[in-house]
Amino acid sequence: MTVMTDLTLDVVRVRRDFPVLEREVHGKPLVYLDNAATSQTPRQVIETLDHYYRHYNANIHRGLHTLADEATAAFEDTREIVRAFINATERREIVFTRGTTEAINLVAQSWGRANLAPGDEVLISQLEHHSNIVPWQLLANQLDLHIRVIPVDEHGALDMAAYQASFNERTRLVAVNHISNAFGTINPVREMATIAHDHGALILIDGAQAVPHEAVDVRGIDADFYAFSGHKAYGPTGVGVLYGKAALLEAMPPWQGGGEMIRTVSFDAGTTYADIPHKFEAGTPAIGDVIAMGRALQWVDEIGISLIGAWEQRLLAHANEQLARIDGLRVLGTAPHKAGVISFVVEGAHAQDIGLLIDQLGVAIRTGNHCAQPLLHHFGVDATCRASFAAYNTPEEIDIFVEALERVVGMVR
Amino acid sequence: MSAQQAQAELIEEFSLFDNWMDRYQYIIDMGKQLPAFPEELKSAETKIHGCQSNVWIHHEREGETLHFLATSDAAIVSGLIAVLMRIYNDRAPAEIIATPPSFLEDLGLDKHLSPTRANGLHAMLKRIFTLAEQEKVTG
């Protein structure tokens, strides 16, 4: 006999964890649909941060006193939480950064400067966030590199034939996002990693939009570098992670110098550096925030990442269905594999007007270029509206959003 | 009617609405009444930067006064242009300079349309005042 169990996410329970969801905006209940920009924070994470400052705030890795010891233990335990969360091999492959942006800049300036020569090529995609474009442009200017761009098709999916054809003997690195922040396209990163490796290139994956929405397995993908941020995964702002294969990280020179990242410092005999990952963690990190980020990942584990992903797919389907009734609405990014992100434009209604007016009705969506100007310009627009979903959103909220959208479009047309 | 009187009149009109959705609708409807902006006047010189939407302001000296022509591809910004035009259009540069935009506060617009929302209102005001200063000197 098989027992049928309804394994769906208990959204009522999930919502109870988020104090901010109780607030009102302009006298209306908040409907927060800007999760691709930043997700809201569960009380467990807020309490972790609060507990850190109330009980064991201390600098790590040096003091011999109890507080320093407890803070160091909690900080290093977080490395293990992150390692397990993304299935890295070792803890020392986890470098804490200020976020995805800093992680990418670290790879560009450390690995890039040590390994690339004039004429070498870096392959990025049309789907990238500015944070995975500009660090490579800076490096290209410094080292005289060439940047090649993998094109997208009319649905906002990467053209994989063009990707294959983009490699040549000078291609050294592929830098792509796992999930597009602007369109929600899920890229076939495992396949892309295989192709990159077949051509002797490394692959860096910007996982900022993937980590909160699907199970990430850096070993399964065979990613050389994988970056993500805490604040898009129910954690605090200002912290993130760079995963790098141990052998790569070990061979890389330090990027920023300072305390924590050294072994010995001498004016005469020179300075020697700490082992990885500390070699890349100069200065006092955001200790409490890193620990709170670990709690956020545990929270995701407690709910279940696959349940969250499935729930968001349901929300996406419901939103697509409901939005279809709005006359003149066009969704940008209709790739077959998509996360819970809908980017759209409405004929006769500027995105800025929609964003301002819908806020009056308590609905928070993002409007603008989503830090992806090359992608939007490719699709012939300057700005879109974007609704993006998280574990705590409900079909009822989507109904409120679509109704509000209908009303504000009617106002401006 | 002076620029000050135009401001007072706007404040009175806005006080008729008790909620912001109605005020926005009024602003949007005012924007729909803006005179057409000739395509050939859209240039780098007339374009205002710092807005999420596109805004152009063209101006001409007409005797003692400044005549503005402005447009935007967004509805609320077009409405804000209409508000600005009622106060500042066809006035002497000295009168423009002597009329600080107190309506922003009086209408609650500064609170609802803060500069962080990149709506371009402050950029448009700055352009109008800069042009008035220039014309005051050259005129």
C-alpha cells in the first residue's frame, strides 16, 4: 500500500517566521515581490544576530578569552554549514566575502591577474548582472583581454550552439550566472562547465539567484568558482560566499592585504600569508552577519529547498496565468527553465509609473534595468517591471498584485 | 496670475483629494494635457539625466519671459511637468528665481516622490532654475 503524502510547503507556517510581512504600506498589507533584489529575513536569523551582539560579540581568530573563542567557533562552524549546503569538498574552499560582487572581483583580481595574459579571452553571457560584467571589463582593461558574449535567443535562453562555438585556444574562463536576475532563466551550468573544461577553460558561476531557489551542488556542477550572497537567501546584507576548488584557491595570490590574512609580517624578511581560506579574508569580517547567514541557510534546510523551489514554480505558473489577462502585457524571458521571476512591460504604461503607483497599493516590485542594461537593450527596452517570488509568497498575494496592476495600468493609459 | 498665486491654486486643488491614488490620477490627467513636444527638439542638450524615464525640456526667450516646452515618456513625470509648467512657464527669469518650489512640501510631493525614487522631479526643477539664472544674466 502506498501512502499518499501531500508534500507541499506550509506557507502559513513559513509566513509566521517573517515579522516584516505583518506590516502595512500606505495603509495596505505589504505584498513583497522584490525577492530577486533582496529577500526578507526570518526571525531565527534576526535572533541569531541579536544573540551574537548580546552574548558573544568579539573579534575572531586571535583572542584567548571566552567570547573570542565562542565567536571564532560560531564563525568557523558557519563555514561547515555553507560547505554542506552547496556540497563543497572541504571547509577551506569556502571564503566569506561581502557578497557575490566582491567574490567575483576577488577571482578577477587574484586568479585573473595571476593567470591571464594579453589576448586571453573571458566568456560571459548576455544575461549577466553588471556585477559579472564590470569586474571582467576592469580586468580586460588592465591586462588587455578580450571579452566575448554568449548570445541569448528570443526567449532569453542562452544559445548553446553559439556558446560551443565561442571557444578558441585563448578562452581561459567562462563567467555566467546560474539563474538570471532579470529574466529568471535557469542556465544549464553543469553542461556549460563540462564544455568549458573540455576546452581547457575554468568556469565561475554567479549563483546569487540560484542558492535560495534550488539545491546547489558545486561538485555535481563541477564549478571551479561559485559565488552567492547572504541577503538573497533569507540572510543579512553585506555578506556572501566565494567557493573555489582548493587547488585553485591555494595557487592564487592574496587580493586584499591586512590583518587575519597573514602568517608573519616583517619589514626585513617579507610577509608570509595564511592558508586558505583566511588568505582571502583580510580584516575583521562581518562576524555576526556571517553567523546569521549560516542560520538563514539552516532555515532553508528546515523548510526544504526542494519544497521552496516547487512552491515558487507554482507561484510562477499562477502569476503567468493571471498576468495573461492584462491587455498589452508582454513577458520578457520565457525560457523553458525558469525560476520565480517575471519581467514584463505593459503597452502604454511606463515601468516607473507602474512601480510608483503599485507601491501606493502596498505592492513592492522592482522597476528599472535590474543591473542588466545590455540584456534589456538587446530586447529593445530601457526598463521593465519585475515580480520575483520567495517561500513566503502566496497565490492570494499574486492575485492582489495582478488586480493592483490592472488598476494602475488603467490610471495611466 | 503670478507664480506664487499659481502655487497657491495648485495647493488648493490638491487639497480636494483625500488620498494619494486620486492625487496621482489628477497629476497623470494634467500630464495628458501637455502640449505636443516636437521630435526635433529631443536632443542631448534638452534631455535631463538622472531619471528612470526620459525627460526633455526645451526653452525659448519670449520678450521678458521664458517659454518652456517639456515632455516625458512616463505618465507621472509628465504630470509633474504640467505642475511645474503652471508655476514656472511664461514667467520672467527673476520671478522664477524668486519662487522657490514650496509646493513640493505643501503638496506632500517631497515625501511621496523622494529623490531616491529617481523620478527626475528635482533634476527638472534644477534645470528650470539654472536656465532662469542663465537667462537673467544674458537677458
